[in-house]
Amino acid sequence: MSLANGRPYLAIPGPSVMPDRVLNAMHRAAPNIYEGSLVDMVAPLRADLKRVACTEQNLAIYIGNGHATWEAANTNVFRRGDKAVVLATGRFGHGWAEHARLLGVEPLITDFGREPIDLTRAEAALKAAPDARAVMVTHVDTATSALNDVAAVRRLMDDLGHPGLLMVDCIASLACDEFRMDDWGVDVMISASQKGLMTPPGLGFVFFSDKAKEVGKTSDLRTPYWDWTPRNTAQFFYENWYGTAPTHHLFGLREALSMIHEEGLENVWARHSALARAVWTAAEAWGQGGAFRLNIQDPARRGHSVTAARLSGKDGTRLRQWCEHQAGVTLGIGLGMAEPGDPAGDAYFRIAHMGHVNAHMTLGALAVMDTGMKALGIDHGPGAVEAAARALASD
């Protein structure tokens, strides 16, 4: 007998839960791509995307996932042989750097392991590479859940007079964690549709400053498809996509953006913050009587969209599998978290609280995890779900 029969809950860090409003908006016949409602909605859709990024500058939209935006940003910014300072706080920082390396860019990686950026080490990295074309940062690394202080990196660059562009990966954080592109002095920001934007995977976004647009004019890596210029200055609908438009993704994204702005962006950030704190409060209680712990110890340095956690031995994988197959809640696997004695990273797992998520979804997932630890005989402290409920009640 399984208790998983019923509506499942996908609590992985992307693709996130898709709202019924988004799914219903996409459930339509193929539209006219030459004129009409689809064409007319693109300009306001672009404006609403910029509102989410808190920018009034430039935007290119691509058919692709987050990795596609790595390549789009890299090919528009860099020249072959350029150097890039990479402040890596998990698997995805290294992934972006590897994409750059394969294009002929020299990534100068400062590896912070599974922790957020330490500004003292970041300062040393910047001083060692005063001619770097760019500084690459992941706002929230999906693997480690480390949250990086982007504004502080910008201040450090300014204090040192470093001329590089500040490039930020917000794939896991956009519309979840507070991010203010223009106020924080970010030159290039990349994101994708399948996380905080609550739309199926398939759209990638590159926001870029006027400074980045000028610097990028000398790039020798740009190819016709990835060139951000026509996508940013499109006079005709076709020029936005370099081919057939991602029609139904656009209908879904339009509805998702409407939902975000109806709620209010700052309210969206506050909701994610409250739900994250509920997860962390439960984790603290579980840890009082067992091996349960969060990857990032300082709450101020944790992202609000996903939480990376650890048990011991293979208990992370055992708990994940029990939650999915016995209770209908799918947690995320541990990515890039192998360690001595645990080469597969079976101790780690992740719980997402991004996008279309509310209190009953988060509390339900926590209750299932608590039940799973009881069913599997995994040692843990008591009172976690009650503590999470108190945390939400106080918000």
C-alpha cells in the first residue's frame, strides 16, 4: 500500500510547480505568429520581465534553458583569450566557468566550496586579475543553496577600481530572492523560465546594461543565433526569436508575470523568505536529535528558493525515495555534494520552496519528511513541524 496516490508535489529546485493559470493559458491552439494577440503582447511582456529584474536597461530572450543563457552571455561579452574572475560557490558556478573555458576564455576560479563568497578572498582574486573582462557570480547556487551578496561584490569592484563587468547567474533566484539589477550595479544577469517564473523549461533571459552592450561590441565569440543585439532592438516580431517564436511558453510566461505583479514583487520576496524560514526552523529541530543539518549554517547566507540539507550515510537518498514513492512528495537530489565515504552524495538532498508555493505545500512537505524519518528509523529531534508552523504564524 502506498500513500502516494493523489496529486503529487514536485519539491525539486526546477522545474517548479506550474500554476493552473499558467497551464490554462498555454492550453490553446497554435496562434498566428505574424500579427494579432501574440505579437501585441510581447512589448508589455518584456517590460514586465524587466520589472521583475528591477532594471530599465536591455533584454534578450532565447529559446533555451539556463545553460543556454550561460552561452548567450559568454558569447556576447567575451573575446577569445579573455580572462574572467569566477567566484564559485557550488556546482553551477563551476559549470558557467566551464562553458566559458570551452569557448576559449580563461576562467580564474576562486572556489569557496559549498559556502558563500568570502569578500577577503574575493578581493585577492580581483587584485590578482586587474585585466579580467568580467567577474562571474552565482546569486544562489542551486546545488549548495548559498546566497551571495551581489551588491557587496559590486562595491568591492568599485573600491578597487576594477573595470570588469559584473555578471550574475540568477537562474535559481529570480522572483524568489530580492535582486535589484540596476541598484546593485549588475552588468549582465541571466535567468530562465522554470523556477521562480513558474513556466515550463524552455525560455532563457539575458538582461544587460548599457555598459555591457558597449563592451560586447568587441566580442569575437558572438554567433548569429546568440547575438543579443537584434533580440534587444527588435523592430519586428521575428527578430525577437531568430526563427519561430516559443508561442505557448510566451502565453504561459505572460500569465506567470501577471500573477507576480498582482501579488507584488516585494510580497513575492517576503513569501519566499517566510517559507524558507519555516523549512530552516524544522531543520533546526530535527538536528537536535540526529544528523540532520543544513549545508549553509548562517541563515543570512541561505537562498530563499531552495535548501540543501544533509543526513548521514545513505539516509538522504533513503528519505527522498520514501517521500516520493510512499507519500507523493519529490525532493531534489544532492548535486555536486560527494565527499569521502559518500562518493554518490547520498547523504544530501534538497527541498525547493520556489515559485508557486504556499504555506500548506511547505508544511505538508515538512510533515511528509518528518513521517519518512520515523518510518525509516532515522534519528531526528521532535517538534519540527510544530516549530515550522509557529514560524509561519509569527510572520
